[in-house]
Amino acid sequence: MAPRRLHKHIELSERGLPGADVSVLLLSICLVTLRSGGDLADPFLHHSAVHVTVKTLYAQVQAITHASIPLIQTGVILSAYEYASGQIGSAYISIAACIRMAQVVGVDAAYDKLGAVQEETRLHATSDWNLWWSIIVLERFILLEYSNTGRRDPMAVCPSSDLPLPSDTESNSGYIPTYCTLSSSTIQSSSGLSSFGRQAQAIYLLDRCLNETSQSEQGNSEERLLKLQQLDKDLQKRLSVFMTQTPHEPGLRCGTIATVIRSLYILHEEILSIAGSLSVDADSEGLMKSSEAALETITKIMIDVAKHHLDYIARHGVDSLAFCFPKQTQRTMSQINHLGTDESSQVGEDMHEPLLDITQRYADPSIVKQLVHIQAANVPQQKSLGFLKKLKCLYFKNRDHVGSSTQPTLRLRTINAFTQRKKYVALSYTWKSSPEEVNVPDAGYLVQDIESGQMKQSSVRNTVFSRIKRYMDHINCKYLWIDQHCIHQEEGETKEIGMQAMDRVYSLSKYPAALLSRKINTSKQLQLLTDILSGSFVTRRGDKYLPSSPAHWKRAQDAFRLLHYITSDTWFSRGWTYQENYRANKNMTLLITHSPTLNLEKPSRHFKSLDGELLIKSKDFSEQATKLCQAYSEYQPTQPDLTYILSKVNRYKISLASSDDSAPVSMSPTIIKDITSRQLEREWDRLAIIANCCQYTKRLNSTQLQGNKHSLSLSLLTLVLMNGEILRNHPQDEVDVSAARKMTITEFLHKHFYYGLDCPWDNAKLTFNKGCRFANVDLTEEGVRTRGYLWRFDGEISTAQFRNYSQTRKRKRNRQPVKSPLEWLAEQLPDRYRLLSQRLYEILDLEVPSSAAEKWMLNMAGKVEEAIMMGNLIHTATLLGSGPGPLGVAVFVGQAEDTDTDGDSDGSSEMDSEMSTDSDDHDQGSYVFTSFNSAQFDRGGFDLNDLDKRVSLEVDCDSGISDRRIPRFSFESETATSTASVDATQTATTATESESESETGTTFIVETTPTVSSVETTTTALVDTTTAAPVITSADTTTEATTTSEEPEALQTIYLYAGGSNDPALAPLGGTGFTALGDTSLPDVEYIDFTTDTTSALFFTLGERTGKVKIGNGANVGKLAGYSTSGDFSLVIVAETTLAEENDISPLDCEIVDGNGFQMLQCQYGDEGVADLWTCAGHLTLVKPGVDFTSMCARAATAYKLGYIQVVDY
């Protein structure tokens, strides 16, 4: 429709009453131009209401007037709207009416007047001709989707190829004239050919394709295939041209491309059908592969186009896609499903397949190489603090304030999930109705839309809102968080932010609640459930749960049947509800409806007192169900429901505990197994759920991996390893490689996770075990690379004298109280361990830990004291790679001594005589690897959901270690615990820095892969984790892997002094400060501080080209000064370059500029310009220019801006 002609219609209507046909046309235009929200805030202007109005008026006008161009145009718009909104039947009826009216009016013959002399006549003819072509195009789109038509011929027949193609409109007048016909146009170019003309060309090809594929019974198969293959070539040539040429209006090209793609689908489905019926001699396999490849290519094109629409069009408020795309996308997905029916594993969904089958589908069958490739798709975990601090919740509006609406109403309000966790209920429920809720209605509640702010009918089942409202009233909680309404549902960044942070919504809420659909109907069921929760069927004898009485067997069977009934609820089968329950932990409450007659019978101790609902703590339910399953696990006859129940309500604290009440295993493999057994709409969501529940800070981009056809199983293995989980790899483990190849990924992880953990805590052992992981992990073809400290045993200390000492002290009168074991050890150490003795006294003086590192150190000190009192050997060890000067020293707990050693009567024997330091008497090949990384909780406005990571492992390692090479080691298994320090985290460590404070971290390769090149072995490299010899990599390879070489640059050596500060701490020197390094809570990371200590001799180097600032002297020489650019400010820290890079710390970019008669340091703040320089509790802080940092320092009430930092040459 030419804008010029439309404007004339509007002008005429403004002079008086417009014609009925023009009025309904203008109203139909509103139907496809009005956007949601704004103009559509009035429910009478909603699309559905406008559609009904237009349709009604259209029918009335048709009844009272003759057919006209405006009426036909109205019919086309109506039909197009109905097609795009999925009302295919209505669209077919509307377009059929349009065709009949167009033929009556003569629109199909408008080409006769295209060459008229009068401009107005030509304009009308061009408009009518375009209208006819619009009908032709739209009818074919509808016919392809209208299932009731079968393969019906179109009513609107395409014009002959010698008639002109349609024209494009200009934005401000009429049409761009064209006299191009199909016969005169070429594939590559055509003078004057319009975008609409290209669409017409595509329709000709579609008709040809439909005609050729309908000749199913005519001619022999070989002749038909030749014709179809020629048509395929023509279609692909046209598609290539259409996708590369730039039309007058880019948006019009989409329909053209979609039409050709649809033709290709039809064509190749026909080719596949024919190929399947060919004789054995024919090349049917080649034909099928060719067609499948073509279908795969056009499917990718369609997905890319649809993704473009979703990302760049729908996000900006466009209500619907181009008419052809909703149905075309459905067709695309249908084809994907068709191709993937027998080959789902090719898109990665292979969690239930053996590892050997998975590797055989890769061109390169090396698992190791695939893991390294998959690792490249890592993304940081980003749980937006902003989302949680401004959490959108609903509240029920009082009936007195909802106006004329009779429906219950919920409105949105923003709360802070961190500070108002007791004020909201986080609801866990299944979006899809369970079998018990098939007939439950929805749309009974009006809910404020999170995007438009308008009130809309909710698609959530009515019972969900009614049940949770009664629960909220019962606990007196005002706000409700429900994902369907409190997270943006449109695909895009906003939705992704909400999805990433969703698990934290449940873990922060004081009142998370789950709605189950199963119902307790009888008194017998209620009493059975009461007995289960009371533990009546179970007793504990020693370390085992057993049946309380053989007489209870029959009722126990009933109890199992009841548990099976409850756990068969849909809620127990879904992956997302598993995450919600797990992350909510002990706070989750299960709501189970019951018969009204049971209100007076239910005991409030177990079920509270809400009428109609049993309120059961999920923790209590799973704990008692797990105990019941364990009690009857060996009972005969075997209970058939036991395994099923345990798979739904496994309480890890009970099921993973060992016989001595320790917990030597990690929960991770069991969590992974349970999540794998749950149902999900999208299989690849398992990666995110597993990462959330295992608290992995490193994530994988599942969309990217799925698009690249990576294996979901191998992606999971990569996720596990890159987050530092420890797998067994010691040669003595003797892994059955053949059996391992036949395992699924969950079976493999369950078998090969490290089982030998020993928690130093009395409680929460499994929680502690989650942190037994390597830090700063990088996957390489050589193995898992991590950072930490490597110690070599160099002596033993007998603790037998402590028992003699303590007994003597108890016997003697008027003596000082018995000293603690650690104090005794500090006193008895010989002179050469003076620094170690000093640090032990410092630990004794530490009463309350101020950081996670200090808390860990106190835990380890407690284990050392415990070992001394138990008579265990204490081993001393020397730090490797600590540089010149005295070496760092540590003590480790060993085994209990076989015999007591008597000493002097007062217990003051020389420790030297009790220490074995001779290399001949001690195994010089014994090593221990340790590391500790404090959890990070906030980086750039994101909650990292992190854990403290700690490792203390006895390892096998080559004795020829040098500072320039990366050691490769393997771990002792839980069966090899007879040496000095054993098992992950069992080794208690108290380490001291060397006197020069030069102790440095070392990077290690954790041996998990064999160093062989045969395809057979490489294929199962990570499966065959025990075949590798513990060797050290070559110096050349290590250097390349761990260092980054830069061209030499000129360095300027300088002192830095703060000046012009109002900080009271610097007042004694008139606002001037000397630089020093201050401790952080992280190992090997320091702050740059300004103090009044005039003895400070710290100086720096400044790179003249890069502007990098590094420490120039002392123990931290060479460390890089850096900051984080993600917020408005950042404390300046110094750390090793590799550590800074791994934690996204940007190096300072500074230069020296002239001040008022002196030199000053000036540093950039990312791309924001020159940073302002402040101090926060004495620490140097870079602040984005223009930001007032005065009250933003978390470490002090007030921050102080520096006047300048003066530079003095060294």
C-alpha cells in the first residue's frame, strides 16, 4: 500500500465521515501497529480485543457494501495477523474471502493498466497489482500450515512469467516503478528488480517445487530424482543471491529467504522419501547424506535468523516476527527433531551413554583434547547482587483496594533479599500440571506484569496462589517470589541474570516452600507419616540403622508404599525443583494437602496447624526416609520401593557417612548423579544446576557447546575438573580400563572421585569436604594444572615425651599447669627451627580468627595438638621453590608411634635426640602438596557463591625438582595411608614463612593423563588415570606453559609518597605518607598502604611503555600492582602476574607528570580517564573520575582523597 494513497484516505476522512470500508481498513492497521503496553494499557485496546472488533466490523461492512480495494486490504491484514498469531483456520477463511473479492473487483488483472499514460491510473494499477501479489504470497504461507487442506492447489494463481513483478514502495510517496518480469530477470542481477519482486521470484520457485513434489506416482524414481536435483541447484543459487544482495528495504528480504528455505525443506523431504525406496544398486545412501547435509545447513540458517529476531527485534518491543517466521521456526525445530531422533547424542545429550561410545563420534577421539577444547567455553559465574538487592516480589492486594475487579490481585514490590530474607516466601512448584491437577483452572488471578507494569491474567494454576496465600498468612509473611512472574520471561540478558541468581533466592529466603500435589486422604496414611517422621520404624545400633522391631515389618511395608506415593509427586522428578530444595537447605517446607476431616488428628509437632495442609520440613522428611531405607536395605525380603525412594529423598549427611562417623567422600558425585536422574526440558540446563548445587565458580557456556556439538558428558567432566574436584590417579589404584570405558559419566565420576577425606571439624563434615578442591585450575594436555606449595619431608619429631611430660607435671606439687601440646612443641623445638617456634607462639596468641585463612590455620593447629596428645609422629618438611635464604618449614601429622619413649623425669629431654633428620633414616621422596584460597563473595557487583578451597595431599613426585620446572604428581589413595601424612585434608599443616619472607607459590601439574601417543590409550586418557608415571615435564615445555615473555622495556625505579591528605592517620606528618605493604585475607596478595613509618624503604619500578607498576625490592619484588575496573572504585593490590591475570585484575597504567615543582604519579581508570586517588583505611584506592568515595569505604567510616602521589627517583 503506497503511503501517498493511504494519506489521501486519511485526508478524505478528516473532511467528513470516511467510508465504512476505509474506516475498517484504518482500524485493521492499528491491529498490527499498536504495541503492547502504552496504548494497549486499556484492556479494550489489547490485540485480541482489537482483532475481534475489526473482524466483526469487517463482516458487517462486507454485508452492506460492495467489494472494494480497502475491504480487500483489510482482509489481507486480518489474514496476516491471524496467520502470525497461530490462528491458521481463521487465516485460511479470511484469505479465501479476499481472493474472491479481488477477482470480483479485477485486482488479478490490474497489470493491464500498469503502462497507462496518466500517473494516477498507473499508481492505482501498481497498488492493485501489489495487492494481488500480497494475496498470492500470503495464501501459500497459510496453505503450507493449514493441515485440513492436505496438498490443495492455491486459489490465487501466479501470473505468467512474462508479466511484471510487484514493486516496492517509497517511504514518502508512491512506488518505485519496475517493469521486470520473471522471464527477463536473472539469478545474479536484474535492473529495477525490487525486494517484493525477489519475493515473487521465490513464490514462483515454491510453486514449481510443490508441483514437482506432487508428481509422486508419475515417472520412474530416477527421472524424478534428476528433476528434483536440478530444482535443488536452482533453489540454492537463488538462496545464495538473496542472502548476499542488499535490497531497498532490508526487512523485506527475510520473507524471501524463508520462502526458499521452505521450498528446500519440501524438496529434500521428497528426495529422502524417494531415496528410501530405491533399489539396492542405486546410490540411495549418497542421496540421503546429501539431502541430510542440505537440511542441516538450512536449519542452521533458520535458527540464526530466528535468533537474530529474538535478540534484536523482539527485545526492542516488536510484538511478533515477520509473518513467515513463527511457522517457519516450528518447521525448523521439527526438522531438527527428525534428524535427531536416532542421533540425539550428536547434539551432546549423551548422559546415559558409555564414554567409549561418546569418544568414537569425535574426529579426534582423545578425551583429553576434547576437555581442553571444552574448557575454552568457560564463563564466570555471575549472580547479580543488584538482582538480589532489588528482588521483585509479589504481594496480595486487599480486596478493598483493587477497584472494580472481582479477581484476586497481586502487585510487584522491590525488596532486598539479603536484609529482608524473613519477609518473602520463595515458592517451588512445577509449571506443568501434575496428573492430580489436570482439571485445575488458571487465569483466576490478576498479576502485575514485570515488563509492562500492567495487570494481566496469570497462567499459574489458581490452586498455587490460593495455597501459598494461606501459608503466607499462617507464617505472617507478606511477599511472594515466584519465578514465572518475578523473572523476565523474554529471552535475553535480563532473563539470564534472573536465572543465574535464582538458586540464591531460595538459599537466602527464610521461608522457602514447595507445593506438592499428592494428598493425604485417610487417618491410616496420616498415622503412617507421623510414625515415619518420628523414627518409629528405625533404631540405631553402633554405626548402623536397623529395623526397630521385626513385628513392624508389615507396617514398614505400608510406610514404604506411602513414601513411594508421596515421592512419585511430579515435584520430586524435576531438575529445577531439586536445585530449589537443595539450595534452600534446612529451611524448605513441603506443603501436602489433606482431607478436611484430618485437621483435628494431625500432631502439630510434625505438621504445624494450618487447616488443610501438612507443613513438613523437607530436611526432616528426607532424613527419616533415608534412615528407613538404610535400616531395611539388607532386610529380607528386599523392599522393592527402597531404591526409588532413596533416589528422590537422599539425605547425604546420613547416606555418605562412614562407619566411624567420618565422611571420607565428597557430595559432588552423588549430587551429579541425582541431578542427572531428574527431568528437564533442556538437557544442557544440567550444567548450570550442577554448578549451582556444587558451588562451582567456573561455568561453561552451554549454548556455545551445544551449538558446536560437544558432548554433554564430556562438558560435565570438564566442569568438574576445572573447578578443582579431585579424582584418584595413583598407579596403585589399578583401574580396570576396560570397565571404565563402559561407564557413563556419572558412573565414572562416582567410581573415580577421591575417597579419603578427613574433616578436622566435629560437625558439618560434608560441607567441609565441598571445599577440598584445587584452586586456580587450568586443564592442559599434560594434566590438571594448579597452584600451591610443595613440601619435602626432612625429619620426624617423637611426641612420646609429651605424655611423659604431662604425667610428670600432674604428679608434682606446686608446679605450673600443664602446657598445651602446641606450646610444649614450640618450647622443645631446636634452634634451627626458631622461626617455626616463634610462629607457633603467635598461633597460640590468636584467639579469634579474623579471616578464613586464620580459621583454617587454627583448625590445623588443633589437629596437630590432637596428634601430639594421641602420640602421633610429627613430621617436619621444607618448602620447595622458596628461593634464597632460609627455607620455609612446616609440620605435618603422621602415624601413631608403635612404642612409648621414656625421657627425663621432668620431660625436658633434648628434641634433637628425638628427631630423625638424617637422609638415610627418612624417605627423601615423600612430598606433601598444600594450598588454600579464601572464598570470594563479591566481584564487580556479582555474588560468586564461592567456597574456601583447601588441599593437603601426600603425593608421589620425582625427587629431581628444580624451581624452573613444574612437578607432576599423583595422589595416595585411601588404601595407601601408612605413610606420614595421608589423604586429602587429613594432613594437618602449620606452615611458617622463611625468615626472608620469600616463600612463594609453585605451579603443579596434577597427573591425570598418560604421556603416550597411541590413539588407543589417548582415547581413554582420563579413564585410564592410573597408568601414568609420576614424572616432571621438561623445562622447555613448562616455561612455555607458565610464563609470558614480553619485549624488554625501560624501567624507572621510584619512591612513592602520599601528599595533601586529610587522613587523621597521616596528620603527624602533615598529610604525607610513606608506602608500605599491608596484608589482605588472600595468600600472596598485599595492599599498598600509606603510613607514617619513616623507616619504610619500599620502592617500585614503572614501565615506561606499558605503565605497569611493580614492587622493586624486598620479599615481594616483581609483584604487579593492579586493580579491578568493574565498579566505580577498587583497592590497589599487588600479586604475582599470573595470579592477577587469573583473577581478572588489571595492571595499573600509570605515568609520571609534572606537578607544582615536583613529579606526580597519574594513573588511568580503565577507559574512564585519569583516576582519582584515595585512601580507604590507609589502603591506596583508585576511584573513577568524578565519583565521591567519601562514604563508600567498607573498611572505615570515612575515605580520604589524596592531593597527589609524589614520585622521587630511586
